[in-house]
Amino acid sequence: MSVSVGIDRIGFYTPGLYLDMAELATARGEDPNKYLIGIGQSQQAVIPPTQDVVTMAANAASQILTAETKQEVAMVLFGTESGIDNSKATAVYLAHLLDLPSNTRAIELKQACYGATAGLQLAADYVRVHPTAKVLVIGADVARYGLRTPGEVTQGGGAVAMLVTADPQILALAPTSSYHTEDVMDFWRPTYRTEALVDGKYSTNVYLDFFKTVWADYQQQTQQTIADFDAFVFHLPFTKMGRKGLRQILPEARPEQQVTLKAAFEASQEDNRHVGNLYTGSLYLSFLSLLRHGQMNAGQRIGFFSYGSGAEGEFFSGILQNDFQKGFDETALSTLLANRRRVTVSEYEAIYRAQLSNDARDVQLAVGEESARYYLAGRQNQQRQYRIK
Ligand code: COA
């Protein structure tokens, strides 16, 4: 008998600062509605130098791990394109900060915004073979395009942590998925750069083409149609992108189903609209947003479209489980988002420029405003100094 495998718990962390997109639009000489409606972003997480992908992942993972489950984590798969070292994996730092047992595998996965999906699928395959194992999957990034660039409105950052197990509480993954890879130069970041190079318009077109391809292939493999789905969640570099994806397939649905799919999309973009781009965590923040804000029921099928520039796309699906509401900490999430402090455009610009320098100097960061449990205190002898409150 085959084992049911999927997402048992999901956690999310984003730092305690945000920028208002109407204010940014005004500062950049744009109509606020271009950002609020045209791009579909209301707020953007601002990442202080005291948070990086390791600390954000630790803050997200600590929401879903107990002392007991930590002992059962067989593997940590850390998806990121904002790595802090070309050799040592962020997963090793994370395993240490979380005090995971030493008989854990810890690796980093990179393919732009697709890394966490690779982690999820590899984790699921591992658990299918080792049903008592738990795998911690991370999607964490800092989305940086640069001040006064067209991509600036699509920045953001944060981390999603998922525990993949047998008999999951939240979502049982269907074993079939459809994926597609092509060597495309739509977005990339050579090792000497901290900001991505991007052909924005081209990347939105490649995203939509890849979605068309993997959706058609998935339907052919499974003989399912849009009528078999109750919601679709998308990689959301900005919320308009997923809206365009949904519009592409909506005519395949009956009119009454179109209404429910559109309502589910509105729920799934709510948190992303207030946090911005998480790169590889975005699809999973959107999934969490659907669970938090949507009218979903156990037994419903959700379709997932993952896209990582460069480029790789994947479509897969899962069935919501009876206890899905118990798989995330609603109080912690709503408190996290409600307690963020709004920064002005000039404060944001100063924080943007204050990121840890790209050299070997010792640095001691101002940690006074840092309220997170895990944070970065600076760099000494070319080593990042992580701290736990
Ligand atoms: N009110 C409402 N909508 C408005 C508007 C206004 N006053 N002014 C413009 N818009 C709309 C445009 O019509 C357009 O909508 P559409 O895409 O449905 O046609 C949208 O706002 C964006 O305007 P556009 O002129 O295309 O924006 P831009 O040239 O600044 O670039 C991106 C937008 C997304 C390409 C740019 O932000 C970017 O490069 N982002 C990073 C790359 C990325 O995220 N890629 C995604 C794939 S992973």
C-alpha cells in the first residue's frame, strides 16, 4: 500500500519592517495605482542587516518544530538563491542554530525561485522510501533588484519552513508532477553581484509559457481537467503575475467554478501582497495565505505552479487533509504581520545600503531594534556571528 506523504506543518517569518508601496510610488514619480493595481503590491518587507536567509529560516522553522520533532529530522533541504557562502550550505548553519541532531543531512538547493519546490519533491520521495523520517524544507530569500530600478517594487524577503512527513496534517502530495527546464536568460545573478540582472518583461512571458506547457503536460499525464481543482496557487514574484497565470486557464472552467477559483486566488495573494517577493518561498507563502484567508475544506485539490527563472517550471497538486488548520500557528502569523513597523522611503534606502559589506572586514551590527529570536550580530574573522535570544 502506498504511503500518503506531504506537508505536515508550515511556518513563515519575515522581519519586523515594511515599506508602503503607495509611498514608494510617489517617491519614484509613479502613479500609486501602477504599484497597487498594475503590479499588485501594497507593502514590501524591508530586510535589516541583522537578518539573512539563515536567521529568517531559523525564525520560521522554530514556529513548527518542537523539542521532540527536532530529534526526528532526518534531513534539511534549504532552497535559496541568496546564499551566504559559495561552499558551505546555509542548511548546516541552520541545523546548528536549531540544535538538530548531528545524524541529519543538511544541504542547500539552488535554482532561482524553484529551489524550495525541488526541496519539497526530493523530501517527499525520501519519505516515501523512509516513512518514519521527517524532512525540514526551507524556502528563504532576500529579493533585491536595486534602488530606482523597475524591479524595486517587486522586492521583499522572508522564509517559509515546511515539515514533510508521512500521513501529513496539511496536504497530501499527489505523486504525479510535470516539469520543464530550458536555458533562458531572463533573470540571473553572477557571483560578483548582490542585485539580480533581469529582463522583467521577458521573464513574465517565459513564466506564462512555462505554465501553459506544464499544465498541459500534467493534464495529459493524469487525465484531470480544471474541473478537478478547487484552487490554484502560483509563484508570486508580484501578485499580478499569478493573476495573469490564472487568467490563462480560467476559460477552461465553468462560470460558477470561475467564481470560486477567483475567490481562492484573492485569498492566496493576500499575504504576498503585504510582504513582497520571497523568491523561492513565494509559492509556499501563497499556499499558506490561501489556508489562512480562503474558504477551503478538507478533501479539496489544490494545484501548484512553481517557476524559477533560468528557467524551470513545475506543476503538481495535493489534497487538503482533515487537520490542515492545525498545521500552522495562526496567532503567531497574524501577530508577526500586525506588529511590523512602517519605515519611510529614506529609512528603507538607508537600510538597503547598510547590508553586510561584500568584503572581509569585521563588522558589529546595531542589534538594538532586533526583536527576532535568531539574528545576525555581525562578522568576525570572516565568519558570520549568529545569535539566539
Ligand atoms: N494604474 C493601474 N495599472 C497601471 C498603471 C496605473 N496608473 N500604470 C501601469 N499600470 C499597469 C500596466 O498596464 C502593467 O499591467 P499589465 O502587466 O497587466 O500590462 C503593469 O502596471 C506594470 O506596468 P509596466 O509598465 O509593464 O511596468 P514596468 O515596466 O515598470 O515593469 C516588471 C514591471 C514586473 C516587469 C518589473 O517590475 C520587473 O522587472 N520586475 C522584476 C522581474 C520579475 O518579477 N519577473 C517575474 C517573473 S519571475
